[in-house]
Amino acid sequence: MTEPDWDDLKLFLHVALTGGLSGASERTGISAPTIGRRMLALERATGRTLFVRSQRGYRLAPDGEVLLAHVQAMQTSAEKIADWRGQAFTLPIVSIGADAWLSGVIADETPSLRGATDPFRLCCQMRHAGIDFTYRETDIGLMREPPQTGNLALRKAVPVAHAVYSAKNSSRTPLPWVSLGTQSAHSPADRWAFEHHEADIMTWANSPDLLLRLIRAGNGRGVLPCFVGDADPELERDGPILEGLTYTLWIVANDDDRHRPEIRLGMDRLAAMFRRLADRMAGRTG
């Protein structure tokens, strides 16, 4: 005994609901004789008599009533699966990964990265420890250095500068240092205070957001990206730009993905955004 075919079960549903072959034929575009043969094949496959046939049409036999209930349940489940699958493919997702500081810029600039009618969804990812494109952790990454391996599409963006900042009108003299803890430091800027002023660090944090808050609260001075420190009205620079910490930002994506319209559009808009913010990113405040 062969397994019933799902296409035949769907035809059975049409025959059962319309009460005959002609009605099912009108619904499906399949000829009545073909449907009749397939209903006979379905009865052989199930080993059950499904219809009481007469000149007035096809009336369901008791086993046909049972099968109808099962097929209707299957149809409902199939429709739910189709809806679920459709939701996944309604709009593609573009994920943008960056360190904690740059992720804040992305969040602030989302209106320039995705318009209300753009056919994609946007996922902002904070990856302060770095991005591994081998496992496609993100679609588009903002990186301090271009990866040396992998089939990747690279775009050079803008210089990113750093400086020392402290709270305005701080009364503490001498001013101690605030830093990220060594286990949370993933970039040269994160490690700079420990490498140059470890003995003077009185407070440290395990996240960039907390570091900013500690500096703002007057706990001491610390290293921040200029685009963060210069934008905070409660902070001021405590010295010149630390030239050794300036790096060139790269926009990176898997080369296979850059041909996707939404990825290409995302990279184009990121490049345009950074061109607009170039002075801010480079610490040029004049």
C-alpha cells in the first residue's frame, strides 16, 4: 500500500467541499476524468471507500468524513507553515556590527541608514571584542583594521581620533585616571590608560558606557573617541589628540553578500554617513 500523495489529498478536499468532480475541476483547472482517476487511486492508497458515487455527485462515505477532518487539519497546518515561512522572507535583514562606541553612532544615525519605505530590516549589533566574518557574525562590520584573510569586500571610510577627556570644572587636583579593566580592553585606546598611567588609575569599568559615565561624574580623566567626548556637553578635552591611537575605519562585508541589493545599499549609506561625519570622527572641532 502506497502513501497518499499530498496533491491527491488536496484534490480530495476540493471534491469533498464541492460535492463532485465538476466543481473540483472548476476550482483546480484539472479535468474531471483526471480527478476521478486520482480519487480512485487515493482510495486504493488508503484502503478505504471515501465516496458514495451517484448521478448527483460525490457524497462522502463515513471514512471520507474522517479523512476530510484530517485533511482540513493538514491544510490549516500547511497554511500556518506558509505564513510562518512568508514572515521570514517578507523583508531581508541587514545587520551592522561595530564596537560599543560606533554602535552608538549607528543607533543615532538609523534614519540616514534606512528609510521608512526601504525593503529591509536593520539589526544593530554591538561587538566590542571584534568581528569574525568566518562565521558571518554580521552582514556589515565596522573595523579598525581590514581583515587579512577571507573573501571580503572592503571600503575605506574615515580616520577615527581619540583624546583624553575629563568632566568640565572638575575640582580634583591632581586628576586621577579612569579606564576600562584589562579584561574588557579590546583596542589600543581601551588599553592606553593602563599602559601609560596604571599607578594613577583609581576607578575602572567593564564597559565603555560605564567608562563614559565615570568620567562624566568627575571620577577622573580617561581616553575616549573624539566623536564621543566632543559631543558630550559635560566633558572637555584634557590634552591634544593622541595621534598614536588614530586609526582608519573600514566598512567590511562578505564579498558574496555585497551583491545583495540591501547589503550594497547599506554599505553605500554607511560610506555617505561617515563622509558627512568625517570632521567629527577625526576630532576636528573648529
